[in-house]
Amino acid sequence: MPELPEAETIVRDLRRRVPGHCVTGLKVTHADVLGPGLNPRRLARELKGLCFRDVGRRGKNVVLHFDRDRVLAVNLGMTGRLVVSESPRAAELRHVAVRLDLDDGHALLYDDTRRFGRLELHTTATWAERSAELGLEPLAPEFTAAALHKLAGASRTRIRNWLLDQRRVAGVGNIYANEALFRAGVHPARPANCMSAREAAKLRDALVAVLTEAIAARGTTLSDYRDAAGEAGGFEPRLQIYGREGEPCPVCGQTIQRVVLTNRSAFFCPRCQR
């Protein structure tokens, strides 16, 4: 599932490509990716003729800002991709759900194999309301060690599960939660309110570091994720703990273990993480 680094990579790609261009046509092939109250006819009516003003991100959402106060928020779900049609890789897409034709003869394609992603149409005001439901951005200045310690201290939820709750920290998914917990030496099954201030500071720093490094590597591709040019991310070889069950810990050599927490795999070193 695309997480913050993957969404941010797509945003940076599209920000160099689409602002200033206008939508000349729109085709919806799979309407089940459209959010509540949205249908193909309404989406076409609302967006045709509008021009891209900016591209942003909130949590795992790619946020397309248009003129006339329209915002299209794209949650990529598990297998969603936003690819520009001039990319050589665009021809490989087999599950295009929505196509936005642009005034330069190219198009922005939303491809989604499993179609768990969602496109929501908002005004600036309604998007602000929706965005307010999400938690702190882990790369924002407000995401301090003290803020993390205070928020986590109010919950007995296991810390890995707590990190996945988008109402707490926006954009962190299972890959980077596991990686950050390993770097911080915190066991994924530990209750969130059992972290000391020092441990919270280490976890905050680990989250910022791993997310920043993953963005620099253009995200992690395990199977489906692609950037806006259709290319795979480069961070997968640098994963230290996620998906490494049975391998030696890169720090101490102990065998990495896996446990299922709320139907999601968590990976940890029994010696390094407490």
C-alpha cells in the first residue's frame, strides 16, 4: 500500500508536470473508485475546463488543486497509481479507472488493479474539514517528540497499531511503522502509553529519518507502487526489518520474527526491541 513517501514522490512528480494545464476531457471506466456522492457525470461536469493550480499531499492522499475552488483528493488505496500518459510505462497500465485529458494532448491516468483507492471531489472548505480528521504530519514542525509522547500516552493501543491510525499520525503505514520501531528499539506490541519520553523522542527521530530516506529513494515498491512516470521506487533493498522474517537482525544477528497484530504482520528483533 502506498504510504507517505510514495504519495510525496508522486506529488513532486506531478507538481513539475500538471500545474497550468487544463482538463479538456474526462473518462471514468470504473465508477467504484469514486467517493460518496460522486458519479462519472458529475465528475466530468465539475472538472472539465478547469486548470490545475497545484498538487499537494495530506497523509497518504495526493491532492489535486484546481481553479474555481475545486479539489480532487486521491487516496491510492492498496494498488492505485497516478501516471502521466507520455511516460513509456503508461502503455503497461491495464486497469485505468479514470482518465483526465489535458490541453497538451497528454493525460493523467488513475490506474488501480484492486480498486480500493478513492477519488473525492471537494471545495477548499470541505477539503479542509476532511483534512482536519487526519492526524499530525510526521514531517511537519509540529510533530515533536513531546507531541508524540503526549498523544501516544493517552492510548493503551499497541504502538504499531497506534501508528497506523491515520487520525493520530497521517501517512504512516505498516512498512515505515515497522522500520521506525526497529530503529527506535521499541517492540511493535508495546502499549503506546508505555513509552518513556526518551523512547518517544527516539521514535519521532526514527520516523522522520526513515520517511525522509524513503522519499529520497522515491518510495518502496514491493509489488504495485509506481511513481508518476511508471517507475518503481528504490527503497526496498534498504528495508531493515519489514518482510525480513527469518533473516538475521542487521544490528545484533538475532533472527527477525513476525507476529500478527490486528490482521497485519509486524516484524521485530526480539533482542533489539523491547
